[in-house]
Amino acid sequence: MPKIRVDDTLEMVYKYDDFTDPWKNSDTVVLVHGGLKPRELYYAWVPALSRQLRVIRPYMRGHWGSTPPPDGYNWTMENLVSDLKNFLDALNLEKVHFVGESLGGTLGYNFAYQYPERLKTLTVVNCPGPTLKGHRMSVLLDNLKKDGVSGTIDYLFSVHGEETSDIPALDDWYISEAKKNPLDSAIGYLSAAVNLDVNIDSLLTNIQVPTLILTGTEYSSLITVEEASQFRSLIPNAKLVVFPGVKFIAVVTVPEKCAEEVLRFTREQTINT
């Protein structure tokens, strides 16, 4: 996998897939993973997306080959946003479509707020919002520190056991891959969101980037449909798509539908601009 120098402390690993027509000036979409997720979270999105868009999947600091943080590194949302901004700079990407799942979506909201000129669209999937401070899932930080990655994943699937995919072998694959996350970086990534003190309503109402919110009807531990609807009402140019009956993470449960919605949304925004 390629790796690029982002700053003095970070080389970021990423995947790149491009099956667009070479004579076309195609846009780029950046797919950002959440915390405690499989390394290949977006694998099933790539076939559909990469025919129309250049697809880049970066691995955040300390994840899957990207440089671990130096001693004393301050895990903050501001620093993570800077990592991604510097990543785009290093690749000479002036403006991209941004997709973020869960904590990747939290990162996306904050990126769109700070650097709206760098995004053509923002898509968030199963995202609890621009901060996890006070969120019901913030307890995971204590779980990680006490029980490690494996124990925290087991806790999630025992407490939220009803939120499974009903797809044979998917849950087992997901659990096995999620348990491979690096502990220190998983704690850091989550702490950046849990410790972010921000006014949610104010931040969302000031997002000027066209925003697509994707979620399932029954996926409630991270975000309910009611919460997603509230976010949509706050963001000036936002669209909400709810997948009926989806009670597990939509990114892996209905990946083709997610990719289709992203492609539809990016086309709509191109037509409207």
C-alpha cells in the first residue's frame, strides 16, 4: 500500500482505487474509517465508487501501518483534522468528496466546519455527531482503558446484541477484524471525540458543505433516526437517507446501497452547482 509523508511525525498509509475513464477529469472521494472498525471497512464500496470517482482510503494516525503518535502526542479533534488536511495537501488534492463512518463522520463534521473550501460534499454514516462528549457511547473509552480492544468489542456485542446483521458470517468477520485495532490509537481516536467540547447546534448550523446523512432505521446505539433527522434540520444543505430494517452498521450491511446514495448525491450537487 502507498504511504505519504504528512508531517514530521506522520507517514499515512492509504489505499487508492481508480477505474474512472482516463479521458475524464473525475473527482476524488476520501473514505475515512471510524474507531474500532475493520481495516477493510469500505471494501464493498470500492467497485461501485471507483468506476465514477477516484477512491482514497486513508488510515488514521497509528492505524494499520500509519505512523504511531510520538510520546506526548495530544489526541484532539483539531489535530486529527489537521492530519487529514495535511494528507490532502501532500497528495495535491484541492477539493474532495468526504465520507466518514462513525468517528470518521465526527471528524468529517469538524473538517467541514474548519475547511469548507476543501470539500465538495460531506457524507456521514452511522455518525453520532460532531462530538461524543456526553454521548451514551462515550463509556467505551473507559471500557478500552480497562478491558482493551477485545473486551470492548465483546462488551459492545453483548450489550447491543440485538444490533446484528442477520447476514451469515458477517458478524463473526466484523468482530474478528475489529479486535485487530491497535489499543493506544483506538483510545486516542475515541478520546479526541469524547473530550471535544463544542456546541453541536452551532457547529452544524454553520456547515456550508452539502451533507448526506446515512443510517439504518434500527441502529440506535450510535444514532437514532430521530437524532439524524435533527442533524439534518440543523445543517443548511443536508439530505437524510434511512435504510429500512438495517439494524447493524450500514457500511457493511448494505454497502452497495450506501455507495449508490453517495454517487447519487455527488451527481446532484454537481448538477446544482
